[in-house]
Amino acid sequence: MDKMKLTALMLCGGLLLSGCGTLNNTAKGGIIGTGTGATAGAVIGGLIGKGKGAGIGAAIGAAVGAGAGVIIGKKMDKKAEAAAQIEEAQVEQVTDNNGLAAVKVTFGDNVLFDFNSTALSNEAKAALRELAEILREDPTTDIAIIGHTDKAGTYEVNMKFSKERAYNVENYLQDCGVSPKQFKEVKGVAYDEYDETKTAAENRRVEVYMYASEEMIQQAEAQS
């Protein structure tokens, strides 16, 4: 293990002993951005029970500085706090491929869609309008949308449903004024990522990720 990774592990160990489960993204951003990059982000995320954010993250090719990590962490804390006000939204703070703070917002299919349908419900549109307000505030926020299903029915049918639901969420957010440029990935994964610790109903979900774009990272580096 090289010196850099060892330093990251030592930092994480200290955090764990001091109650790192209470850390917000501002604190995590400072530690993750110390030059250890995605390695420290993954380790710290695992210790605090947040984990990685579905492979999201701008391809910047270099570790992000400590000051920039703090700035981005503050931005994501605010986004998470705002998203938590949306009724029925489940909000989780995660890390991206660059080890930077990101936000995962999950909606169950009971919120977004009627049974066996890909059409957005009125309840879904109300929730997504609130989410769109958060996304419009900062056009340097990148977005990924991933649709999931249960294991009932054929794989082909589930893939179709998961894709159409993810695309319908994207389309409605764009209808609400979110820039098309912000959407970096929109896909369905059927039940490829089925979570055995959750019920079938809980697996029928759409996840929306908010994370730092290359532009946001560059701006944060300049400010720091």
C-alpha cells in the first residue's frame, strides 16, 4: 500500500472513532479533496454508510484539491437539504468517481407511476417540479437518472419499463426548465441491480443523481 492510500485509511480510521456518521458533505469534501482522489472517497463513503454513486462523476483526470472539495461539499449539502423537503423523496449523500460529494434522490414507483404504467402520475409531476427547481438553480450540476424494476415478468419487459420510466422523468424535468446539457446519463437497468435486502416494491424505483460537473469543479478550484 503506498503512502497516499495509507494516509487516507488513517484519516478514515480517525473519523470512524470520532463519530463520522454525523459528517455532512462539507466536512467530507475537505477530507476527500486532500489529493487522495477517488480512493479516499470510496473508503470514507463506505465507513459512513453512504457508498459510491452508481459510477457517476465527470472525467477530470486529476485529483481535486481540498479547498475545491469543501466548496462542492457545501453545494451538495444545500441540494440534499432542499431535496429532503420533497414529499416521498428518499435522499442520500454519496460520493462520485472523483471522491466528491454527490446527492442521490430516490422515488418509488408508487410515487411516480401507476401500477404497470410508465406514465407519470400527478403526484410524480408535483414532486419532480420541486426537484426541477433545485436542478435549475445551478446549471453546473450534472444529472444521472437510473430506472430499476422488480424481478416479475421477463427481462425484456422489465428493461423496457425501466428505460421508459427513466426517460419520462428526464423529459418532464426538461419540460420544467432543466437544461438538457445537464443530463449526462439516463438509462434503465431492469433488475440487473436488484437489491436483495429490499422488497420487490422498494426495488421498483427511479434514482436521480446530482453531482459536480467538470465546470463546477473548475470553478471550485479557481475559488479555492
